[in-house]
Amino acid sequence: MILKTYILSLSFCLCFVFAIGQTTFQVVPLGVKGGSDESNLSAYLVGAAGANTYVCLDAGTVHAGLEKAVAAGALKGNVTTLLKENIKGYLISHPHLDHVAGLIINSPDDSPKPIYGLPFCLDVIKEKYFSWKSWANFGNEGEKPMLNKYRYTPLVSGQVVALEQTTLRVQAFELSHSSPGQSTAFLIEQNGDYLLYLGDTGADEVELSNKLAALWQQVGGLIKTKKLKAIFIEVSFSNEQPTKSLFGHLTPALLMKELASLDKASSNTIAGLPVVITHMKPLDDREEKIKAQLNSLNTLGVRLVFPVQGELMKF
């Protein structure tokens, strides 16, 4: 794949295209960072190319991200309309606040739609956030009275589910996040092509888990057949972070070890695959250090991508 950068003269929007030939997916990052800046936390709109309907992969930041996307020309319309009419549902990887705060805060102005997730995730949203102890219950389950705006839609690991009012389908896979914590990877499918989005995750060797190894076996064949268009995966800390202080996150070195395992699962065909780096924690010079370390360790030849809030991406 060849990276092409187009500058749209009317909107001054950078539109990143990571494919030769037909584009299958469009992604609008509403938030890309892993903490400290509450206006830029993990949230990615994903839709079929050319469509104006999306599902939101995590929802740490919503309103501020929509404003940025409109200003950049990645989305058209006003924020309220986009929230109510263009976002057709939420796929939540895990219930930490930096992945759900935007959903909760914007719920009074939102329209009815599903919240998809594995049961462990939906239970926390239901019991801890959308309860009358902490916020109004906008869900269809939990404490009464229930306002029935959001419908909890539990996923089963590995089972394919159609995403309502879109042409997309999803499979969820469990991840380890600060053992015994949990997170989720979402494999999104459109017309036989795929995007893989991972919520927060630790490396198998640190988490004493096989969750990533199992996921790599699941998607390795999709890389070999050029069906996997991109992977979105976190790198929260630089290599200097002590292992005991990773709290279920990756460093550049740990990511590259995991990608080497994925390369093996794909019969050594990972070179050129776009790997979108999410959830960098914006403290001091950490982001630049992470980028430098990733580039220096990239012996596999993957195409490292650093998303920008509000700027359209195509795959």
C-alpha cells in the first residue's frame, strides 16, 4: 500500500488514503489520546466509504471531536445533527472513563441508538454510569425510571453481528487490560474487507494471557489475502515505562513484539499494513519519544500512522 496525502483546498482538511484502488472504509477520529486532555480522548467514527452513517468506536470525546471534524471538513453539518442522525451506535471496548465520558456527557442531546459491547462492559455502564446515583438512566435496563434512549446490545465473542442502520458488521474479541481487567477488539467488516480496532490492551507476556495471540491467529489470514485494511492499536507509554507501571498498556517495544507474532500468523505478509497508533498519553515529550521509538523499531515494514483529531482517514 502507498500512503497518499491530499490537501483539500476548500476545507484545508488532510485526508489520508491508505489503499491502492477502491476505498472501503472512512474513519474520522473524534479523539486520539490516552488521557490528560479531556477534549481529545479515544473515539473513532467508522463508516463505509461514501456513506454518511457511522458507528463510534469508543466514545471518550464526542462533541469536541465533532466540532474539530466539521471545522476540518471531514464532516458536514452541525454537531447536534451529526450526533443525532449520523452516529448510529456505539461500540465500547471497555468502560474506563477515557473511553465512555463523551457518550455519557452527550446523552441528554443524543437520539435513541444501540450501545454494543461485551457483557462485562455493558454491565458497568448500566450499573455505574447510567444509574440515578451518578447520572440519569438513559438506558433500557437498570435503575428505574428507565428513559429507554439507549439499547444495550450485548455481543458474543467471535460472533458476527450486523450494525444497525449501516452496512457494517462486527466481531468482538476479548482482550486483557491490566489483569484481571478486560477490554475488547472489534473486527469491522464491509464487503469482505476489514478494519481491526483494539481498545486498551497489554502485551500477552505482561498480562500472562493468550488473548492477543488468539486474535492474531484470527486475523492473520486476512492480512495474507490483503483483506485487512488497517489495525488501530494503542501505545500508551514509551519504552522507559517500568513494566509494573504499564497498567495494561503497550510500549513501542511490546507492540513490535506483538506485531512480529502477527507477522508470523500472516505467513510474513505484514509489511506495508497500516498500523494506526492510538491512545498515546500526552505528557511532556512522551508522544515524540513514542513516535521515534516506533520508527526505529519498525523492522517489519508496517506503515505507522499517527491519527489527528478531526482529520479524515480512508482505507
